[in-house]
Amino acid sequence: MSKERIQKINSLLKKEISQIILRELNFSKKTFVTVVSVEVSKDLQIANVFISVFPEEEEKKVMQDLEKNIYHIQKILDKKLKMKPVPKIVFKTVKLIDIVQNLEKE
């Protein structure tokens, strides 16, 4: 699959997963959850979804909530996207400091 196609899929998944998290999951009003990036495997089987949580003390709880609701999120994503296969979501966390360091490198 071409690099451009993978980038378009990454962008689409990031947008859709962000909207699903915003609409479907209820986090504390003081907790900010951001989908930083999505990286889809070349065979489109896996989508690594990188999440940033602020404050970082809430990260464990947010990840538990995401894992608990992963099948619900996946089901909504499967219905919204007109592609086969829809990649399986895997949530991973990214620390705020890592994001800042990556921005400084660019």
C-alpha cells in the first residue's frame, strides 16, 4: 500500500476516533484526552492510537476506561468507515514531554 494512502487512513482514523472518544466516553471535566497520532500497519490490520492525557495522574484511569470501551469504540468505527478491513484499535499513551520534544526536533 502506498505511503500516501496509509497517511490518509491515519488521518481519517485519528479524526474519527477523536470524535468517538469525545461523544461516547465521559471523562472528568478536568481531564483532557487527546488523540496525538494514529499509525496503521501496512496490512491495515492494526491501528496504534497514541493518546495524551492531562493531568498525567489520570492516565491510568483513562486507559482503563478506553480498554473497557474498546469494543464499543471499534463497533462504532466499523459502522462509520467504508473500508475493509477496519484496523483493530490498540491504545498507547504518550507523555506530554515526549510530544514537546518531538515538536522541538521538527
